[in-house]
Amino acid sequence: MNPKNIPTKPKSQDTNAAIDLPQNPSAQTAKLNKDYSNKELMIRMLALAWQYKRGLFSLLAIQLLLLGLIISALNLTGLAIDVIHRGFNPEAKTPEWPFGYQPPVDSSPLQLILIVGGIIFTFAALRFVLERILTVWKAVFVQTMVIDLRTKVYNKLQRLTFRFFDDNESASIINRVTSDVQGLRTFVDTVLLEVLGIIISLIIYISYMLQIHVGLTIACLATTPLIWLTVIFFSRIIRPAFLKNRKLFDSAVRVISENAQGVHVVKGFGLQPNQAATFAAANDKVTAQKNWTFNRLSTFVPLVSFIATINIPILLVYGGYLFIHDPKFNLGSGLIVFATLLTQVAMQIGNIANITNGMMRSLTAAQRVFEIQDAPIEIKSPSNAISLPRARGELVCHNVSFAYSQDSPPVIQNISFTASAGSCIALLGATGSGKSSLLSLIPRFYDPTAGHITLDGHKLTDLTLDDLRRNIGIVFQETYLFSVSIADNIAFGNPTATRDQIVAAAKIAHAHEFIEELEHGYDTLLREAGQNLSGGQRQRIAIARAVLLDPPILLLDDPTAAVDPETEHLILSAMDNAMSQRTTFVIAHRLSTLQRADMILVLENGHIVETGTHEELMQADGHYYEAAKLQIADDHSREILGLAPIASTTKSHLDSEATDIDPPYAQESDAASAEGGDV
């Protein structure tokens, strides 16, 4: 039988709708710290499982068949014992055959035993086949659900805003998508299926026991309420412990993640033993907390089993009395079958301890997964969004202010400017002045807290989000490349691009030459984050990636930072090619980049303090001019400023030139030379 025939997936085949987790509209914050009640989590997990009802019902049907075979085999075993007993003792009670059947009077006990044994063997063979089918189908069902759920959670992460990732640690997010999703599936296979199986089994077992003798059944199950009280008591202790353990595990994973990303810093300072001790301490906290939990479980599980086995002495006393004094209470179909049924009931009740343990794990996992699912999608297209397939590129800021959270001060305040289509706008300012924050508002990584931005006369919030971002190419200061080929990295934003289009983009970015020199050219596989390329090469790949989209708007976040002069020249040349006929915003600190701009915005503490071209701002003798003086130690910058190269200028001549510009320069130039000449 093909296990793939079992229906497990919802009808929709869209990967973005592979599994429909019930939403909670009350989510108000991107921080993953929402509190859920056990009732709420249970309802949502049941709603999740219900989406796979066909698969669940198929598995339950097999469990019912297996249970029927077990009960039938048990009944036949009791009958066989009564037949044997009757064969040895003709005065013994007459065996009761099922369905009122009476064997031929001339049948010997051996013949009857062979018939009953053959039927029991047949039932055992059927059990083997059904149990194998159940095992395979259950594995396929559970893994399909896990893959769908993990895909759904991952897709939700793709739609969440930068604010969500700002507020939550990457280690916690990774754990939730991997191990917590795996923990949530525990609810289906370890809890839900097991609980349904136990309920059905207990109903059938107890019904059979009541059929044998009502009084004996009530007496033997008198201790059952104690088990439920024990389960309730321990569940209130165990669930918070599991939740705390997951948080401690997040911290341990964070240590590993930070060490892997910062390995150069760790080794550079020779702090490997210190980091090992940090990880050991995090691991010890996880272990200590787990030991605390296991100590409680080591009492809980045996206690439930102990309470369940108290019923056995009751059976022996009361059941023995019935066998002696009740003529209808047989040895095999009465006492032995009842004892077997009671043992099965005790085993099923004893499993409640393990199920409770699994339930607490799944509740903890569910809370952490649903926290992601309930995280608000702050940035999205409006219901009546305007489509903008190709923008002209005119972008206007209207009194824009922005803060990263309600509790933090604004990083941008009352900024207004107009960027004409095809113009180049440079942003200059000290660290923390709001340059990168302003750029992040253009592709709607965040939305302004006040004011608005328009593109070609339309508010950004009125446009289709995908259309807006397809009109924007971005090159970040810290370029990230993926562990795929160079060609795939360039085509990341346009996977259908042809090789000719990829090569053309690389040529614009001055990346074609060094790519061709690699052994496998464009098919060269990059290591994690592109570590087998230099910083300048990674930047040019990023420029090619942005150019391939042919966007009318280009955002460049200080692409020449921390590169040598030769690489800077190549990147600037690539930028000139990329900026042609595009509205470009570039964060820059070097005059070689700033003098290319049609308009320069000088930011300070979130405000625009100066606006103009390079020539206008140099004449204004303000913030820009003061910053520009720091770069006079650079020959190219001196040429831009109309000064003689340093190589042909004596120290005294340089001082006199500095005095002609501004007396304080003579002191600042030495400092600028030592610091590398950045504005």
C-alpha cells in the first residue's frame, strides 16, 4: 500500500498558504513576548490539526481496526482458556462462545483449541500488516505537516518588517522555525493521536469490563480521579519550566551564532578560552534547568503508574470472590480477560503521564510558533493599492519624521526635499544623524511616524509594495552575498534574467573583468557571505545585482567606505554607470563621491542643516565646508578644491593654503591625514 495515498495536505497547493494557522488580530508588538492561556493554545492547535482531518481520520480508522483485533484476540484467548479448563475438568463452567455460536458436540477440546488458535494467528498477521501501515502513514503525515508548517512560518518571516528583526534575536527566530515547529508536531503524533487512541481504547475496554461485571469495574476504577488531580497539579509546574528552558536554549544558540560571526574578533583578541567558558555557562544553565524539570517528571510518571496499579489488588480480591461464588463468572472469559483489560486500562492511564509531558512541550512550542504567526505585518499594500510598473523617479519628502519605536527619540525630524527624476542626491552627516534611516523609508522598510513621501505624486503607502520595491535598486554598505554562484547572486532580484543580461549588468558594475579571471567565471560558487571575494569585489557584485533590475531609483549606502583608493576608483566608475538616467540617493563621506551629486543634504541630529550642490555648499562656509577641509590631505580632493597636490607642496605652502581657506585647517589637516581622510 502506497503511503502517499494518505491525504495529508490541505487542498491549496500554494506554498504561501500551505497551512493556515489561525490568526490572532490582537497582536500589537513585534517583540515575541505574548502570553497565551493553555485553552487558547489548545484551540489553535486543534484548529491546526483539523486542516489535516482526512489524514487524521485515516490514521484513527486504522487504530480502530487494530483495537478491534486486539479485543477479538483477547476474547478468543479467554475462550481458549475456558475450553482447556473444561477439557481438564468436565465439571468446570461451560465456555461462552461469541455471537451465540455452539461448536459441534463431537468436537474435541484439541480441535476447538486449534480452531481458536488459527483465528488468533490470523488476527496477529492482520495486526502486523496494519501496524506497519500505521507506522508508515503516521511518519508521512507528520513530516508533511512539519514541512508545511515550517514553510508557512518561514513565509511569514519574509513578510515581517525590519522592526520585527530589530526587536528579536536571530537565535530565537531560528529556534522557533526549526526545533519549535518540530515540537509543535508533537501535539499531533504524541498528544492528539495518542489521546484519541486512549479515549477510544478506554471506552471499549471499560465497556467490555462493564459487560463482564459492573461492580468489579467500578471498584477497580475508583482511583482514577486521583490520576487526573495529579496530572493537573504537575502540568501547572511543568509548562513554565519548559518555556524557560526554550529561552535558555535560545541564549546558548546566540552564543554559538555570535562566535561564528565574530570569530575574527575572538581570535584576534585571543579570547577563545573566554568564549568557551561563556558557552559552557550557557550550556550549564540549560542543563540545570532541564535537570530541575526531569526531577519533577521522575516523580510524576511513576506516581501515575503507581496509582493505576493499585487496582490490581482490588481485582484479585473481588474478582477471586466472584469466580468462587458467581456461577456465570468464568476463569478465562471472566477473571483472566478482566485482568487483561484492567492491565490495558492501567497502561493507557499510565500513558497519560507521558502524554502530559508531550502536551507541555507542545504547548511551549506552540506559544513560540504562534508568537511569530501573530506578529503584526506593519508594512503591506493597502486594499486599493495603486499599481506602478515603472516609475519616473520623482521623489518628494513632506515634513517626514521617524522613530524606531514609541519609546525611542526620533532619528529624523521634519525633513522635506524634492528629488527630481534622474537626479543624484547625496546624504552627508555624522554617525547617527539619520542618513541610513532616511534611505530605509524610501523602499518602505519602515514607514514615517509623521509626514509622508511621494513617488511620482503618489504616496508610498498608496502604492503596491512589490511594485514600489521593484522600482528601487539597493546597494548596502555591508554587502551580503548568498552561498550560490556569482551569476545567481547578480540575478537574485530577477531570477529569470538571461546570462547576457547578467554579464551586461556586471560590465556596468566593472565586475566582469575579475569574474572572468576566476576559474569557473560566473558559475563560481561563493562561500558564506561571499567570503572568497574581496570587499570591493563584493560591492561591485552588489551594484550589478541592483543594476540588473534596471530600477529608476537607486539607493547607495556609502559603497566606497573602507576600501582602498584603487577599489574606490572602480566602484565610483561603476556608480557613474549605474546612476545614469536614474534617481540616485547616495550616502557618502568622500568628496570624490559628493561632488558627483546634483544636490547634497547635510544632516545633523535628524535635521537637514544644509542643502545645495558641492560648489554652493563650499561657498556657504558651513557644516559641509568644515567637513570638506578634513579631506585636503587627499590629492584628488585637493584637486576638487582647486589646491595644489601635496607632492608638489611644501609644509609651509600647505599651511599658507590652509590659512587662505580657514585658519583652523592647519591643525585639522594633520588629524585628517592620520584618520584616513573621511568627512
